[in-house]
Amino acid sequence: MRLSPLLLSVLIGAQHAVACSSSDPAAPPGDAPAPASSQVIPGVGLGEVRVGDTWAALRGKLGAATEVGLNGLVFGRFPDRGLEVVFASGNDDTLSDDAVVLAASVRAGVELSGAPRPGMTRAGLIAALGEPTDEIGQILYWASGASARLGDDGVALQVAVFAKYVPETAVAEMTASKGAIAAPRTIGAAAVAKVAAVDMHLHPGSYGRIPAATRKMIVSAIPPFTQIYAPGALAAALDPWAPFVGVRAQTRLAGVDHAVLFAVYTQRTTGWFSNEDLEAVLADPRNVTEGGLPWAFGLASIDFFDGFVRPDGTVDPAIAKSRLDALSSYFERRRDLFIGIKLAHPHQHVAFDDARFLGVYDVAAKHGVPVYLHTGFSPFEGAKNERAYYDPDGLRNTIENQPKVRFILGHVGQGDALAVEHALKLAADLPNVFLEISALNRPILRDEDGKDVAPDKDAPQYPWVLEQIKKRGLVDKTIFGTDGPQYAGMVRGYVALITKTMREKGFTDDEIAKVMSRNFFAVFFGTA
């Protein structure tokens, strides 16, 4: 994932289309903007606008706004002030009174004090704010909560502020669960019948933990109009509790009743979100629904980097035992919240058949929890995109040797025609193999002979994969997920896309209900 989690390539992509009538997305919106106010404060705000302010509090100060947006991410524009404000809104495409400021920017021609401000040179910006945390294209970003778009002459044309973030590169050593001991949940058929949809693949996270190369990849892919706001917008999308555009809000917007959040230790590709981080989210008092069940359950993971394997290629037994014990503790203590294990072999640099890492399946067998595995290509720099790391056929021996463990093949081997076929065949051949259908809107990138092929953007994988699932009698073994949240509206869009396509491929209403929710409860809770 995640990042697919992170792919902001559509973040405000639709908003950009409706919001930008100018052919130059960096052009000032007004001919002679009046001063917006007096001061820019990184991480806080500019002028009268502060990060976290509501529209109700700002309306009287700023006056009417031109409002454009979609899926709760709304831009308020004030051309006479040279000001643009990015809100998370309770309305789909307009500003609600409780809409919250995520970021704001001003353009050249606005008189301000402080830094950054339009008109400052690159040297002046660095003298005032220090070396930028990131430089992507012509935009400088500071983790203190500011960015500046430079012209060809090195002078700032536009500056923005957003919430500050903390760049992190060192992953803390895994520790055991500290939660109160709780028994596994029993969820009856009556409760399951009330659930319309479960998204079993969602990534909470932190912008500062995304590696710099991946941040650059993400930001470079999005429309120029949105790039200056990327840290603030993405941070909100990854926050489980952020108003209107956070993970829970986006599942609610999509009609998804329950979510499964992932811990990940993929620090060399997409970043990390530790078991400890996830436990804090799952144990939060806000993680409850009206029916009393948690909104979100969790999959724990394990760190295979940073000492697990010694320089000579052997496993450090002390570190391996410590981390496997730490992983096990989340099922010993919080089995009510942690319901499985998440692995991402291409991101964790582990081949599917590498015996050094098989102890994780013993943990799954001991506690009776499923294992979710990323299969198929990864778009991220640093991932291992050789078949040994992503083709699920490499798992066959492991699966056959662990008959009591349920294996869920994430993405159905996406991106590689042979890996997709192997995923489908494993699910057909083995009773303990299931499929998860997230991130199937990408095209095939490698054919069955292992040759890279030019991607056909008009031929995503999901229609064929869903057709094969139906034809091969694998509906009862298929679980829905999105690989979100990624951007505002992604979960909602993928729910609509997959349900529409299932109908087109002849799935009955009962079969759609199985894929969207009931199969999840059968696999994770044993509820028929």
C-alpha cells in the first residue's frame, strides 16, 4: 500500500479539475490583491487564518468565499486577498460551519511580515527558516509547517502554512502490548446481518514517517495546484480521527461500517506505523460504534529490519525471539482488538520462501489468527519487485505446512499476470487461502512470461479478477478492502466501483453481501 497510502495523485484531482479554470495553476487569482493581514507563522497560520480554525469563526473576518471541493475537502478562495484556504468540511463540496482549516496560502502581491512570504528569495527563505526538509520541483517544504513555491528566478511566488510535522527515520524497538487482558470477541449472526460493508485494508500513519524519496514520488505525481499543501492534506488523510477527511470519516462517507487498520514496519518504502501506535488508536474511546462493537479492528506486524538478520545473513536469535514475543503479546492481551497479522514481503525485503522468517506463522497458529500478505507489485522506491517477493506461488509450501493458519492474499497478485493466476489457483486449491481485492484499479505490468509490458490505463485488473472469482467459485473466499485512505473520497469511490462491477459480472445480492462483509466475519470471527 498504503501508500498507495498515500497516493495523493487524485487528492483533490477532481477538485483541481473544477477549481482551476486558469491554464496556469500557479497564477495569482487576483490582479491586485489587498493585504490579507500582517504575519505568517509556520505551523500556525497566516494573517487572520489559523490551522484548526472553523469556517464559522472565519466567515465574519474574511467574507464570502468561492467554494470548490469534493468528498469533504473544500477550497475557500478569497481573490481580493490573494488567499486560498483548504478546509476539511462536513459537506461534500461546500463549507460547513464546522469545516476546519488544514492549510492556507497567499501569492505574490500580498504584503506580509514573518517568513515565509511571497517575494522572498531562496537564500532569504533558508536564512529565515533553515534548510528545507524537502525540495520537490520548485517547492520548498519545512517540517515546521510551511512551504514556498519558487519562480524560475528563485523568488517565492506563493507560500503556504499547515500543521507542523516531525520527520522520523529511526524505528523504535518493538515492545509488548501494555493493554488490559481481554478475551476474543464473539460476534453473532444477528450483528453481522446489520453490517453493510467492512474495509479490511486501511493504513493510518504519519507524514513525517514516510521516507523522503516516497514523499517526493507522491507529491510529484499530483497536480501542481495541490502540491504546496501536500504535508497538511496527507497528514489529515492518515489520521484516524481527523474531522471529515480522516480515516473514520472517510469510511463513514463510503457507507463502511467497520475497518481493519494495519500496523506496518516498511520503513524503507512507505514508512511505518507500529503495533504500539495501532494499539493506542484501537483502545481510544472513540473507537466504538452505536452497536457497541469497535469501529476498527487491527492487524499487528513485525519488524524484520534493524538487527533481525545479522551481517553474515543469519538471524539474531535474541532479537528474533524478542520481536516474535512482542508480536504474540498483542494477541495474548488484546485479542478483542487485534485479529490478525499483516506482512508485506516486497516492502520488508523478505522472500516468501525464506525460512529465516517463518516463525511469524507459528505465532499465527498459536493464537488462531489469520495472516494477511501483500502479493503483487509495489509502486514504491525500495520495494523488491522480483517474483520471489510478491508471487504467492512461493507461499505454497508454507501454506501447506500451516493448515490451521488462514492466509489472505492481498491484492490477488496484482500487476503480474502470472502472480494473479497463482493467487486464484491457491485459493481454489487450498482450504485455508482467501483473496482480498484491494488496489485492483491498476493495469497489468508484467505478463505470464515475466516480461514487463506497457501499462494500459484503460484495462484495470478488477473486471477480469472479479469475473474469474465468480467463474471459479471463489466468492465465498473473497474479502473486500480498499488499501485506503490515500485521499478524500478514495474509499467511497472504490466501494462504488467494486460493487458496480460485481453486479455487472453477475454476482447476486447475496454474493455481494458475502464479499463486502460476511466473508470477513467468517474468516476472522468464525461467524457463518
